[in-house]
Amino acid sequence: MSELLPQVLRHLEALVAFDTRNPPRLIGTGGIFDYIRAQLPGFRIEVSDHGDGAVSLLAVRGTPKRVFNVHLDTVPSSEAWASNPHVLRIQGERAIGLGACDIKGAAAGLIAAANVTSGDAAFLFSSDEEANDARCIAGFLAHDRGFNEAIIAEPTMCEAVLAHRGISSVLLRFKGEAGHASGANALQANALHQVMHWGANALALVDTEASSRFGGMTGLRFNIGKVEGGIKANMIAPSAEVRFGFRPLPSHDIDALHLRLGSCARVGALERYEETFRGPSLPSGDVSAAEDRRLAARDLADALGLPVGNAVDFWTEASLFSQAGLTALVYGPGDIGQAHTAGEWVALDQLAIAASNYQRLLDETA
């Protein structure tokens, strides 16, 4: 175990105690940010309020070219928690608490490492990742601050992840014509029937992408998450709403996929097709540019002595840094399978490994 682990756990206990659930994202410029500021003496601190509970803190020491990013917001806690989610518990080889895995454990490791090193360092702590509302990152990337590398902390089992899927969320509205269900026009006029027709065609489209691949990932991930509409069984549904999402490979053209998915509806059935959120893939760019950026990230991982892991299906804000031209990879303690769960936990040995590597990387810039 790393000699830093006791300090990591001390900071993690404090960070977990702050309620940063998102939603509702009732996060201000004090609280957890005041705590972090107090733990980073010798750093230049810049706190930015981006509105609606989206707050970021940039801490810089020296003149670094690499920035570490970690989000401090968590998902909401559920009633399935057997204990107070904001009280850290050490049970066996696990640290249990809301956000311990995703990803306050990494934040605690970075703070602990900063306090035993003196090299150049930059940390961006943000609070908008869990709401698919990347205004903190957008605000940071709107200005050239001289960084050309970014390490984004997410649970990767302390392996450098170089590629992951993008994400797109969509709202569909179908229009129908109200009437009695006995009418001969019910099959065509019912908005819910139009939803089912679209859904069948969309699922068939996804099947055609099964052979697509990039960096060890295959196929197109797709999910219909919510369908609402209709009034009762003997009435033709006059309207219906669908929320769905898909997760493309870096080699997919997201705009082309939207055109294809929209065309799965019958002509005239769609009243609205609105993309509500988009996160690019990692690495970003067309197929050629994405591969070049993946190779650059691999070279960075090798230079930093970080083991390279497999590509992952979950989305991270690393893709936003990649899109902005930085060489970006994902690295952090914990297993994504423990994120967002009741009784969320991170293994102590993962915290120790991450903190040790953070310390080594910060020492190397001294």
C-alpha cells in the first residue's frame, strides 16, 4: 500500500461529506471548493461560477503543460443505501461512500500527491459531468491556457484508457389523430403505433452496424429509454414522446446516424426530432484524425509509465479535451461497475496505486 493512503482517505472522508449530488446540483462556490482551496497551499486558485450549480476550480502551480481533470458531482443517492451515503466507511479493503469511486477518490489522491511534491501541476475540479451539461469544461476550454495534455480521472482500474464511445441523447415527438379506437384509421393515425414502427426500424438499423469497429470496440450502442403517450385503450393516441440515446464509435459519423435514425419514421409521423445532448467520442475527429490522436495518447501513456487498458463503452469528458486539440487519456482508481450503485465503493489498493502514480508524475515535473 502507498504511504499516501492515510492522507488519501482523510481527504476522501472530507470530500464525501459534501453533498454534491447532481441533480439537483445545489453546489456553490464555497463548501467543497473552500476545502480544496485550503488543501492546496502554493497554488494559484481560480474559482468560476458557470451558473445553475456548475462551478469549477482551477489550481495551478508553476507552468505545467498537463492538466488533471476530476469532476466532484455525484449521481443522486437511492433509498437502497444501507448507511448514510455522505459518511465514508472503511470496510475490509473497501472505502464506501457516495462518489468514492466516481470519482472523489481520484480527487483525494491528487490532493494528497500535491502536498508531498513541488513540481509544476494543474488541477481542474468541475461539477457538471453527471448532468450531461459540460459548461465547466466548455468554459475552461474557451481560453488557451497553455496546456497540451489532459488526464481525466474516471474509474479505469488504474489503466490509461485511450478510446471510448461518444454519446447522443434525443427527444422525439410523434403526431397522431385522436379518435375512437374502432375506427379503420386507428392503425395509421395512432401516434404510439408510429413509435413502434420507428422503433422496429431503428433496432434493425442498429443491427446493421454490428460489424463496425474501432480500437477494440464493436457495433453501435442504442437504448430507447422512455416512451410516453396515449390516453386509454379505446382512444387513438393523438401524440407520443420518445427519449432514446446511442453511443457511437469514434469511427461513426454522428450527424449521419441522426439522419438515418430520423428516416426510420414514416413520412409525416415526426413532429420533432431534437438532439438534447452530444458528447464526442474519444479520440475525436474523423477516422484518420481519431487514429492519429489515439496513437498520440498511447505515446503519452507510455512516456508516463501508465499501463494501457482496453477501450471502454462509457463516456467521459476526455473527449471534449481531445476535441479541443489536447492529447487526452482517461486514468483513475476504481471499477466503473461500482459507480452509480447503492453502497458505492472503491478498493483501497486502487486508491493507493493511483495516488502513488499521481505523486510520481508530479515529482517528474519538479
